[in-house]
Amino acid sequence: MNVLSASASLMLLTTAGLFAADNALTAREKADGWVLLFDGQSLNGWTSATPASGGQAGGTSRGGAQKQPKAPANPGAVPAVGSHPRTCSTPLGQAPADARSSHWDVVDGTLSPCGDPAGYLTSVESYQNFVLTVDFRTGEDTNSGVFIRAPEGAGGYEVQIWRSQPAGYNTGSIVATAKTDREFKFLPDQWNHYEITADGDHLVVILNGVKTLDVHDQQFSSGRIRLQYQKFPIEFKNIKLRTLTR
């Protein structure tokens, strides 16, 4: 092997160690304490739930958790609940264990909600201080969100995925906690990357490498991760979490 080929091979090996395949951890991530919350193949570690009335009013999940209502839509705003959800493609989506639960398929290594009703996919485990990363892909007029520290009761911090939320908590904001100081847009129909840090009362949101929010709030100290489905097609993958020690 000549020097050029050896250098190229070394570069490939180094790159492979830095960038993982979808829904996998690199050796460096494992060493740094990251864990994979979605394996790309199943719903292991997750449970679905739905609000009691069409995705807007508070409802109860299988675990008794009440859902935080969305702000009412104003005239001309994007509807809070979509009217053209993706058609379910797997038996799991077509026949869930609980008829009240939202339907989530695993399609090509992504978590993809479908059909009726609107609802959530909630982690079985609860977390306190951590860095969470999530990739999502959806259309421009979507309403969705990533909840952190969602307790058994109502609440949790919702990191918004909605370009025009009626109360002004747009993409990159934390609903009912803090608004961004300017507009941040996700890339429609392309993969986007959220990095969300919860360290004590310090909350930081980064969208596609740009910080959208850096605030302090003490309302929720621990809880579950929730992915929101409001009957707009959306996909999630590469859900990873690293626990922070204090």
C-alpha cells in the first residue's frame, strides 16, 4: 500500500469513528456517556398516548399523565391539528393496543406517526439533567414539538416545532416559558437537528447549530421525553441522550 492509499484509509477510519450511522452511537459518543433512545427498529422504551379531545384539550395517557393544551388558533393561523395525516403502513399503526393512543410506525429507521388520533410518543424512563439530540423532518406548515421533563401530571417543557404559533411561541421557543428573540426556521422536508440541554434551571435550545434560546426556569426539574403528533406528517430519528452530573 502506498503512502497516499494509507493516508486515505486512515482518514476513512477516523471519519467512521466520528460519524455514526442513523440510530447508532459512535465509539466517542459511547465513551462520553451517550445512550440511544430509539433503536431504529422498534418502539422499545416508548409508549403512546393521546389527549382526550382532538389533540387540543388536556387528556390522560396510559400512565395517567395529563397533556398540556395548545394555545387556541387565531383566524388565518395554521390549524393546531392537521387534517391530512399520513396513512399508517404497519400492523402496529393499524391496530394499537389502546384505541385511544396515537399510532406510530417505524418506517425506514424513523419514528413516523400516522392516522387518528393526535397524541404523543413518551419515553418510559424519566430524566433530570441531560443533553438531548433529535433529528426531525416535516413540512413547512407543521405543528409539533419535543417535550422534555414531562412529569406524570400536566406540563413539561415543549420545545416548539411550529413556524407560526398563535401566541408567538414559534420554532425554537419553549411554550409558555420563553420566546425566541427573532425568527428561527427549520428546513421544510429536510432533516433538522435539535440539541436541547436541561442542566438544573438552565435550558438551552440549538436548532441546526444555531442557538435559539438560553434561559433559566425552575418549573420542571425532571420527567419524560415526549414527541408530539398533531396529525401532520413528521419523522424523528437519531434520538440520543447524555446525562449530566451536577
